[in-house]
Amino acid sequence: MNALISVSDKTGIVEFARALHALGIRLLSTGGTAQLLAKEGLPVTEVAEVTQFPEMLDGRVKTLHPKVHGGLLARRDVPAHMAALAEHGIDTIDLLVVNLYPFEATVAKAGCTLADAIENIDIGGPAMVRSAAKNWKDVGVITSADQYEGVLGELKANGKLSDKLRFALSVAAFNRIAQYDGAISDYLSSIQFEAEKLSETYVPTRNLFPEQSNGIFTKIQDLRYGENSHQQAALYRDLYPAPGSIVTGVQLQGKELSYNNIADADAAWECVKSFKLPACVIVKHANPCGVAVGTNALEAYSKAFQTDPTSAFGGIIALNRAVDGPAAQQIAKQFVEVLMAPDFTPEALEVFKAKANVRLMKIALPPGGDTPWQQGRNAMDAKRVGSGLLLQTADNYELQLPDVKVVTVKQPTQEEMQDLMFAWKVAKYVKSNAIVFCKGGMTMGVGAGQMSRLDSARIASIKAQAAGLSLQNTVVASDAFFPFRDGLDVVVDAGATCVAQPGGSMRDQEVIDAANERGVAMVFTGVRHFRH
């Protein structure tokens, strides 16, 4: 049996090659990999010796040869193929170990030149991988170091690889090639090409949206069904998921998450991790129905639950602090579908042992520990439309106090301003049209997803009344401007004394005059947060 090894990432390759040699497998290799194996005392034959043709063009050409691809592509069960190999003195290659030039890592570096990017486009590696993967019945192809252990296990046990493993390796190999080619396409089609600037040190300007988008997602699991029982569904994650995102979580107990569970859990988690203080978010049907900050997890949860106990029934709960015993005991009194947190104490886990159906999700907060976590500048939101895709940068704008403009005679108090900032943060995660009443670091009424902003304001008031909460002396955040004064009048009639809105309406002055007439404070944020 012959194994050809040519790797850019040499992690674990010496140990793997040594194990192959111990099994009596002949080692072939190229360039730096061959030098490394020889230095470690392993008998290795250079590919140039096999092909009788030297590596050339600074290593650009070394494996593109019939004695390599013939050995990979020949079907062992076709006599004519084997006769052709014999006629031309070509040995079969039964195992290929290749990982590719680090193109993705190269172009991710600040200041990457076009020349560096181009030189890190692997040619021979993908060609060999495709040949071996196509001929999977006869050749095992390894494209990642995490496959070494499984391959060695079968070789040691059976002296060969099973059809099942060879096919799985082939699928993984074609997936890797797709990822690699997709990354190259994304990079090259994002470049604003400037011929007059071409040089070895040329760092191209890149468009945020490439001419072709090649998103790669890997399946995590099949789901029982989709939004409705007659729909099929599965959960996928980005090839390189953002730290602290829902797909990086670990389920500690409970039933399998459903499609709707995952969608609501994502909404809750994205909202809660935007707070610095201990916070709790309760979501129902993709909308926060209760959000609060407190001194600890228990206080944050207790305040959030007060907003709308009816909607919280069967809701999704997220906290940005570890769930301890007292918080767990209080939450366990409620019917909850999913509970997410960065951690759970042993006492908390013990509490939920008696509630085996509650899905507990542990999700590490992003590196750096403290929230809020902002997605990278180039993070994208995607929405499918008929035979198309809408892409946009993520809504990761965080309002800062200097951005707030007071537009009324009355000035917000310090306490009101704190609540306005809290309310504005919550409104960002509520479906438009969004109206959010807050006071004392908790939501008092949430109106979401209505065609009319007036209806959202009325619904928020109804929700507060149903929960026994007074909206007197509350603050209000509106995710978009008030086109007329009527929306302002509704929230002031309900008890609001201070309002935050983006501004930008043709009738801004009319609304400002109304606020002055009603004796309330109003601030403009200068940015809206539509969420559809």
C-alpha cells in the first residue's frame, strides 16, 4: 500500500506517518513535508523521484503528473486501467493525505497583498484531492488532521479502510474543496481591481458585498419538523461560527430543540448578551415579552417575568449570568421551553433534574467575557426571498449617550435617561412596529409587530394593564419615528414622561411641539431599528 502525504498544516503529521510506516505502508511525499519526515528518520520517497520530473516554478508544479493522478484515479476492478498502469510503470496510490495552502487564513490578515493571496491558491492539492475523492472505492483521502485517528483505527484493525469510511472521507474532501473554492471566489470577486496600482505590495480595496456570495453552512442536526408539522427542517451553522452565538451552545438536558425553539432562542440570546449588567430576556414568538436588568440573575428574571406573565408561559428565557440555585428555583415555578445562560451551578442543575423536559442550553459568552458583544463589522444578516437572497450587515449599532439629542424644552432626568437607553436597546430586538415602555431597568409594556405604530402603543398599554403594572412616569422607545403626533399622544396618555425616537419625519417639528405641549421630554437617536 502506498500513501502520498503533502500537507501545509503539519500538525500531527509525523506521528501519523510513523504509524503508517509501522503498518508497512510506503510513504511518498513532496517538498517540505518530505524533508520533515526524512528529518524524523522516516523512509520517504519524494514525488519527484517517482515522476522523474523535478518540482518547478517555485513549487507551483510538482504533483500535476500522470504518475500521481494515474495512481489515484485508476480503478482496481477495471483490467484495462491496471494494464495501463503496468504499461507506464505507475504504482497505485491507496491513501492520500493533503491539506491545502492556508488561503482563508492568509486573506483574513490585515494588509494581505493580492500577491500573497494569489500565491496561497493551491493548485496541485485540490487536483489530487478531487482525483482521490472521485476514486473513493479504491483510495482513502484525508484532508484534516482530525481524521487521522479514525483512519489508523481501521487500518490497524482490518488492514484496510471500509467502504463506509472511504465514502465519508470522499464527501468530506469534496466539501473541503467547495469551501476552499468558495473562499477564493468570495475574495477575488470582492476586489475593486485597480490595474494602475498593481505591484507586489498592492493591498486591494474590497467590496463588502462580493459579486458572488458563496456562503458555506454545515449541518448540525435534522429537526423533527419546521415551523409547522407539515414542513421539514434542519439546523445548519456557518463554517466559521461567531463565538457566543446560538449554534455554539451545548444542550445540557431536555427534549430536542424544535425549529421554533431555535428561532426564539436566537432572538433571546442576541438580546440578552447586549447588556453589561446582569440581564434576563423572555421571548415568545420571536419577540421579547419581558426584559430586565438587576443586581443578579434572580432579580433580573423576577423583574422580566413581571412584564407579561401570561406571554412568559412556555417562553424562552436567556440570562447573561450563570443561573444559580435561587434563580433556578424561581424559574422552575414557570413553564419554560428553553433556558439559556453562560453557565449553571450544580445547585441549579439539581433543581432542573425534576423538570427533565426543560431544555437547558449553556452558551459561552464571546471572548473578553463582559457583554455587550458586537458582531464583526462584516457580519451579515440574510433573508431568503423568491429565488433570491437579501444580505445586509448586522444591526450591531450601539447607541451612546453623546449620540442622543434632546429636542424638547423639558430635559430627561438622569434616571429617565438610563431607562431610555435601556428601552432603546430592547426596542432594537422587538419586531416592527415596536413600542417599549420601561421603568427602573425593566420593560413595563411591549407592543410588537403591528402594521400601525398606534396599535403597537395601545397593545403595550393593554399588556401592562393585564400584568397589573402602572405606566405612570415610564419612558418609551419607538424603533422608528412618529409620522404624526397621534402616536406620541397615545404613549403620553398612557403615562409616559419621556420618549426616545429616531427622528427624521417630515413632521418632526409637529411631534416636538406636541411633546412640549404635553410637558414631556423627547430625545432623537438619529438611527432607527426596523426588524422584520
